[in-house]
Amino acid sequence: MGTQAEKIMRPVLPPTIVDRDDRTATGKVGTHFYFAHLEDPGEAKISTDHPDVLQVIPGHKEPGDGEFTCGANALQRGSAHIRILPSPEDPNQNPVEVDIDIS
């Protein structure tokens, strides 16, 4: 039967890693996408054309050495385009453009 906490616990899945050279990605509702290989990710700017499908998570810095890259959470089925503008410190100034399909 399990405790009340065990009944409401959901499995934690690893993120789907998306490299800056990837142009497409797929996932299911609940998938977290992690955008890898960005220089100075706390200063990169992320956006999507369908915030109803993907919730974007901006990169950020925390006190000390904490620096977190951009991400996105799949909210519902559909397709969305992600665009990441690199930090001014990133030697590769090409925007990251990824089409993501959620099933």
C-alpha cells in the first residue's frame, strides 16, 4: 500500500541533454531539457515561441561558484522552437536554435 508520501512521489528522470550544435530534440510531457556547452551560461538568454508547450528556465548565477545553464520543461504535447542568445563572453556568438517535439 505505501505511505501517503510514497503515493504522491513521482520518479525523478534525468534531463535530456541538448548540445549547442543539436537542431532537434524530442521528449515527453515532464521532460527537462538541459542546454549544454554554453560559455558563461548564467548570462545567456533563452526564449521559446510556445511557452504553453515549453517552460523556459533562464541560466543564472548563485553566490560562490554556482552557475546554472538554461533549461526548459515540457508542459504539454506539441512543438516549440527554442532560441538561446549566447553570453557576450561566449566566443561562439551564433544563436542556438532547436526545434523540440513533445509527445
